[in-house]
Amino acid sequence: MAFRKALKGTAIIGTGAAAALLGLSQLSEYRKTQARLAYVAAEGELKQPFKDELPTRQAQLSTLQDTEEFDVLVVGGGATGSGCALDAVTRNLKTALVERNDFSSGTSSRSTKLIHGGVRYLQKAIMKLDYEQYMMVKEALHERSNLLDIAPHLSAPLPIMLPVYKWWQLPYYWAGIKMYDLVAGGQCLKSSYVLSKSKALELFPMLKKDKLVGAIVYYDGQHNDARMNLAIALTAARHGAAIANYTEVVHLLKKTDAGTGKEKVCGARCRDVITGNEFDVRAKCVINATGPFTDSLRKMDDGKNTNICQPSAGVHIVIPGYYSPDNMGLLDPATSDGRVIFFLPWEKMTIAGTTDTPTDITAHPIPREEDINFILNEVRNYLSPDVEVRRGDVLAAWSGIRPLVTDPNSKDTQSICRNHIVNVSDSGLVTIAGGKWTTYRSMAEETLDAAVAAHRLGGGPSKTVGLVLEGGQDWSPTLYIRLVQDYGLENEVAQHLAATYGGKAFDVAKMARVTGKRWPIVGNRLVSEFPYIESEVRYAVKEYACTAIDVIARRTRLGFLNVQAADEALPRIVDIMGKMLDWSDKKRTEELEAAKKFLYLEMGYRSRSEQLTGTTEITLDTQELCLIDRYTNRFHKFDKDSKGFITTVDVQRVLQNISVQIDENALHEILNEVDLNKNGQVELNEFLQLMSAVKKGQVSDSRLAILMKTAEESLDLRGPVTVDRSGGGV
């Protein structure tokens, strides 16, 4: 009772403080917004020298090398760096951007996919009377609204349910969520609302029923993060910025200032990672927007600089879409260790995360098994016992490194406010560090304001509020219908293209090849389960894709959705890119191996192998030992010669007996998933290990397990049945 009284008092004080904060900021925020909007130029008034056709990557590199001096050189092609380039070029500043990997290859493609103000940050702002954090939430909510407007094809509002299991929490959470709506003001996406227990279960039937008293639903935005990042970079290129991926900074260029006698940064020595060619890019101002690698460039400027970023790893997993409704997310506001977990529908799958643990800085972060299991355990706490949450249902997993700004008084990264800092060094290097995805545009604006002031660049105020991004200009909710009618694309494929490329979807459709079928007329899929088509690979090259990883991870999102499907699509992707980029056989092999390594390590494919190889013994319960006999008999129905192993020939022979046809290459892939020692055959022990892992939920929907079970049943019934293909898991 005392706790509830204290809580009630805190809530009243907190609400009053929030109202005061709201009143203090509303007028200034209104004037600030009006001033910004006054400077937004109409689309036609901004220069777009490459409106019709983007320059090739080679042309961009030539521009970087041949230009005597740029006004601004941005280092880093993530959301913030690309935002800086777009802000600079639309101020009529001569702009360059270099990225040592691919655009959005780091943190910007590994987010929770939310465009949000941060409900938990608002809670901290109210409880701690933290005006700075309150303003950060308010700024993020403004940017959320802007981002949904300028990229309507890549983003949309998403309702998120907060289930409540204690009566006293219902008014407490309701007050907090309503405050979130109030802070958004006129930019509130949709008003939050309370649901009864029955209505909550109707909208989210997978939810745990026991002790549920109701739920609160609020709205935030969701987007395709890597494609959004790419859209920002391509929009900058359309307006004349010289941008190049796979171009790294070797060292900074400096010259002595005649007036002060001090050394000033005047550009960078760059290297084309693909060819090894080195060249100088000179600029009046260099902006460091390298995310987790911020301190590397700062120390390149001055080796005595101390670190200002404290990296934190956030792991996410992707599980099948049936774990969540198509259009309703879930928020776990207080996990077992005090963190927040989101459980969201995304690209017809379900994404869950994230963790928040200190980490070392690396260009290739790997998801840890303990983090994957932590997320699965938290998901289990909120889902009905009828829904078996299996480790084998994890289709992909990844880790992203957040570039948090260090708080010297913080004991862990959990309490660090994800605000940002803009710093200008004595040599003139402008650094933007920290922040969050949603506020990339305002961060870029603040960075350019600082750069313009420090280097006297001119160019006027920012023009990026309301500036529509690549693909957004000609998009409409019914655009996909025209794609179906005009090109003969499948409905699902057309919807995917419209949601990924916006108005540029027609360019992708024009590149699609005839299928030779009655329907669809054009658009050969890369894999049958996903709407990605071969022409997207060709178009990806126009979008500066240089490797197969670029295609599976960032031009399409196949690697983030299902690593097995991505692995199956790789040979065709490499073949298409090889023809377009004139790759040798050696280069094609290298690309294939590099992409497989990426899936294996960074996208969680390794975890699937560990689920099998980690089971060195057959561990079934005592009552289930009879299953070993059943599985052994099933195996021997394929191993007619009692060799102790089966090959594709054995499987084909059984399938012919039950009139089932499977492509030989597909059959090789199915056996290869279980062939742990990679000797081209599956031994009895390997098969029993597989079935043990399936029984324990470590592996789900194994194609070989389902195939052999179905074949056995068909042999027993003496009648053919169809074999459905599984989605697979990692």
C-alpha cells in the first residue's frame, strides 16, 4: 500500500513536471518549426543534376579525384553521414561522401526498425525532471513525423501493444503513454487507447492469458532501415553529391593555416577498397560521421584524443510471422533484467529485440547465443503456453553496435542517454557522435550548422525538412496495382516493389525478364518463399551494390529475414552480378564464399550448425527411447543396402516409389543441411542427432526430417502425398 501511495505521488509530481516542461517548450518549438518550414524549398527549386540517371560508381570516383576542392567531405555512409551529405548538398555546398564499406553496412541496417521518440526516455525525463532528455524525445517525435512524410513507401505507423498484468499498472502506463501523445502534439500519429482483456486477446491471440487485465496500444513508426539509409544517400547523389562506397580514408590531409600557424584538416587520402587505387580528396571541411568508429578518425586527427564513444551491442532475432499479428507490435517494458524488448511484425516476419551489453568495436559483430536465448526467454514470458517458442524457429539473428556517447558517471551503457554531440577540433575536424536513427536529419542539420560557422562555408540554412527522399515522389498506396496491370507482375511482388522502391519500382519492373509462364508474365523470384526478383539484383548494381553481401543484406533484406533462403539465392545473385560487373570465375567464387561467411557469422547461420554439432549424444527422455528405434527404422527405409549412410541416390529412389519429384540440386541442399562432416552423405548418427535436436526444439522445420517422415507415411499407406517445403531455421 505504501508503495502504491508513493507511486501515485510520483506520478502526480511527474505529470505536473511534464506539463511544465511541455508549456516551456511548446511556443519555442512552434516558432522553430515555422522557421524551418519557411526555408524548405519546393522540390523543383533545388538542383537535381542527376534526376533521370544516377552516375555510375566509377563516375563518382572520378569526380572525387578530379574536383580541385569540395566544400564538405563527409566520412561515413550510415544514416547520419548520408544525412549530412544531403543537408550539405541541398545548401548548394560542393559535397563529397566516402564510406569504407557499403552504405548502411554498420549500425544503420541493424536497428529495431522503429522510427520513435522513445517511450522509456520520456519516462526517465519525467521521473528525473530531465529537461534535456525531454527535449530529445520531443525532437525525435518531430523527426518521426517528418520521416514518415518524406519516405511514405519505406515507412508507416505501427500500433504497439503494451500488455498489463497488474491492475495498478493500467492507470500508470496509461498516463505515461498519454503523455507521449501530448508531447507529440499535432504530430501524434494516432491517439493511444486502452483495451479490455478480451479485446487485447482478439487483436493479439498469441498473448499469455493468465493474469492479463488489459492492454494499452500506442503508435510509433516503422521502416526498412537499410533501404531508408540508401534512399538518403541516393537523394544526395541526385542533387549532385559525389558519393562512393568501398572507399576508405587512409589518413587525413593537413595544411598550415597562414594566419594562425596551426595545422588544419583540408581533406583525406582515400583508397578504393575494390581496386586498391589511392587518391586525395581535398575539402574545406571534413565531417566525421563514422558511428562506432568515431574515435578512430578523431585519433587520426590527433593521437592524444581520448575516446568519446562507448559501444553497446544490440542483438535482434527474426522468427516466423505466425508469432505475431500482421499489424500489431508488442512492448515488454520491464524484462527480467530491466531492459525493454520489442516484438514486432516486419516484412511478414516477426522481429524481436534488443539486448544492450558493452562490446568491443568491430566491423563484423556476431550475435551471441546467450543473447539469442535471452530474447527467446523474454518472448516466452508474454506468449501463451500454447505457442511453443523454439530455438530452431530463429530464422536470422544479428548484432548491431550502438555508438553511445559516454557518460563518465555511468556504470553501464544502460543509463546512457542516446543523445548526440557535435564537436569541432582545433584542426577543424567536425565530429558528430551518438544520437539515434530517428533524429539523423536534425543531427545532420546541427552538424552542418557547426561546420558552416567554423569554416565560413556559406550556403544558407538547412532545406531538408519536408524534402522527399528517393522513390517517395511518385509513390501512392495503389501504385502496386499499376505494376500488376502494366507489367504482369505477381500481386505480392508488385506490393513488395512499391514498398521498397516507391516510384522507382517501374524502373525495376522494366528490367524484369519474361518468366515463360502464363502468370506471372515477368519477374522470376530469387527464392520461392520471398517476393524478391532477379531484376532487383540488376537494379542493385545501379544503386552502387558492389558485392553479393550488398544485395542480400541491404538492397534486399533476404539475409536479415531468412539465412537459409539467402544462402539458396546466392548462386543466382552472384551469376547475375558477375555478368553485369564482368567478374572472373575466381572473383565469383570469392564473392560466394564471402557472402556465405557473412551469413554464417553475422546473420546467425552458425547457430544452426551449433544446435546440431553441440548435441554429441542422442539426448531423448527415458520414456522416448522408443523413438530411437522408430527413427532408426525410418532411416533404414532409405538405406536399403545397410551402408550406414544415405545419399541423394537413396532418397531419390524412395521418392520415385511414391511418385514424388524433387530437383537434384534442391535435394543436395537438403542433405547438406544435415551433413555435418560434409562428406556428401548423411550417417545414421547424424540423422539421430537431427531428430533429437528437432524433438528438443533446437531445430525446427528441417526439410530432411519432414521429407523422410512424409515419405515413410506414404510408403506405409502406399499412396503418394505432396511434400511441402519448409522455411528452415538457424
